[in-house]
Amino acid sequence: MAFLAVGIMDVIGVLHFKKMFPFLNFSKFFDVPSLFIVMGGLLTNAFIINSPSAIFEAFKYFGKIFSHSSVTQAKLFAEVDTFVDWAKEYKRNRIEFLNRMANHNDPFVKYVFSLLGTNYNVEELLTIAEIKIEEQVGRLKKNSEVFKNMGNSGPAFGMFGTLFGLVFMLSSLDDPTKIGPGLALGLLVTLYGVSMTHLLFYPLSMKIMIDAENIKTRETLILECAVLMLEDKSPVYIKDRLLATIDRRITDGKSNSSK
């Protein structure tokens, strides 16, 4: 709200950023008050809808904006061979294998195989592990919702700033020198709102959703492998089953996207 208030105060003439900080006048397309109005409005909206912890958790993804998911289709197919090796080791020496997996660097792998070392049956193992998967994916989807809501509000706060600029312009019709700056301010705020929505917040939201689905696919494969191992299936059957699972998920993903 402080950003929003500072931006509005500059618009109505209480503050004069360009006079206070002349070095900011390097481009007609850069205006600090316009940025403050849009970002202030978006952050205010976000903190009203979400808890501070949820927002700070989501904002960690700004550091990954140009990175790509570590889980890809090619990697999933390659990991199937690793999963099959696990099945072979499990058949040879169950205790030794489970002790080794207890020190695995992947938290989900460690969690699933710790369950495999208990007396849970297949149904119980599936129920517990699926809850874990949904909890992890749900957390990512909440992060996605934060950016999606900010993207939905971007054009609205751009129009909010535009109205302030128009009011400033219309109240200064007796001084033609103020009409241009007022109109420019109004249009810049809309430009910033639309740009942030479609170049930042919506892409980030979609990126997190894609990451969530990729992670869910990988963890589902790991869980399916553990269940098949518990059912004492052969490594050959496990490989074919996991490859079929990947093929099915890829097909479902394409059909959903086409819709």
C-alpha cells in the first residue's frame, strides 16, 4: 500500500520524483510513479488474498523465471532404467537396498522407500504416498495461483492509474503544458499493467503449473515402481509398466492441451 500511496501522491502533485531524482528521466517509457501504482496495487491485492508466507514462498520463483524444469520426458525415460536397477537390487538383497535408499539425496525417494520398509500393504502404501504427492503438488499450485491472481489484477490496476492520469489531465486544461504529462502517465500505467500480466505473472503461473505436473509424473513413477517391487513383479514387467505409464501421461497431456 505504501508503493501505491507514493505513486498516487506523485500523480496529484504532492511528490515530484522526476525533480527529486533527475537521473530517472532517461526514457519517456520509464516512470517510477506508474510502476509504484501498478506494483503497489498488485502487492496489496496479493497480501489481501494470500498469507505473507504464501507470497514469499511464491516469490522465490522469480529466481527461476528463465530456468527450465529439471524433469523432462527424456529424463523420465532415462530414469526408468534406474528404477529397474532398483527392482533388481531389491530382489537380491532387500535389507541392504532399503538401507542404501535411506540415504538417498531425493527426499521423495527416501520417503517412499522408507514406507516400503514397513509392514504396509500395497493399498496402504499407495494411500500414504499419494497424499504426500498431492501435498507437494498442491503447494506448487498455490504458488501458481498467487501469480495468476496478480496477473488477473494487472490490467485493472493499470486502468486504476490511467483514471488518475485522466483526472490530472482534465483538471489542468487551463495549462496545456500539463495535459501531455497527464495523458502519458495514464497510458504508461496501463502499459505496465498489461505488460506485467502477460510477460511476467501469467507465464510464471503457467511455468509453475507445468513444473508441478512434471514433478507429479516423476513421483508417480517412483511410487508405481515401489508398489510393483512390493508385489514382487519382475524387473522386465516393471520396465514395461513404467514406460507404458509415461506414454499414457504424454498422450493425456497432448489431448488436454488440444482441448
